[in-house]
Amino acid sequence: MNDFPDPLAAEEPYPLQRTLGFTIAEWAENYARIELPIADHLMNRYGIPHGGVYATILDTALGFSGSYTGSGDDKRMAMTLSLNVNYLSRPKGKLLICEGRKTGGGRKTFFADGILFDETGERIASASGVFRYRSGS
């Protein structure tokens, strides 16, 4: 699925990624997959992952889906202009999996959709977003 052996080798985990504990499991043209083990520091008062965690990994997967260049030396950065999240269920498993797909766009902006599920297949949330490429990228 990737254009070179390890597309993530040049992408060091950034501070929020390290804090939450998610990994970018797959990254290719128009696609990104994020995985996050469910852990105590992600839980809300009800004992389930906080909805903001779902929104964060959906936002991340959607943004990465439109930012793939195929080269670790040529980073493309994007920022979120709009994000719509629909909460569908709560996880039954122990691993959150988020898939984002770029659905369209142009030179300065792109659109993406995503789904968050767990390893049991339970659909937890979905999202759609609009992203703008950073100037100079």
C-alpha cells in the first residue's frame, strides 16, 4: 500500500501523540490508519474513553489521509478548518482503530471522511472534515 519501505520512519511521534499513546499504523496516498490502545488516562467519568479522544484521533487520521507525499523529506502539513463528529456507540474491545480517507479537494484544501471502530468491529464514531494545506507545503 505504501510507495516506499517505511513511510513512517521519518515521522517522529509528536507530543500529543506520545501523551495519548496512539500510533500511525498505516499511511498511504489518500489513507491513514491510527491505532490507540484503551488505557486509564483516556477514560471519562463514566469509565469509557472521553469523546474528545475519539475526535482527536479522527481529526488526526483525516488530516494525515490528505498529507501523504511518499517521501519523508517532503512533509505536507494541514490544519483543520471544520470537523463534524458523530458518536455512535462505545467500545466493546481494548483497541481503538481509526481509518481516514481523503475524498476530494484541490490545491489549498481537501475533504476527508473517517470511521472509528474497535478490534471487535464495533463502530464507535464517524467524522467528516475540511482541511487546509499550510502555505509553502
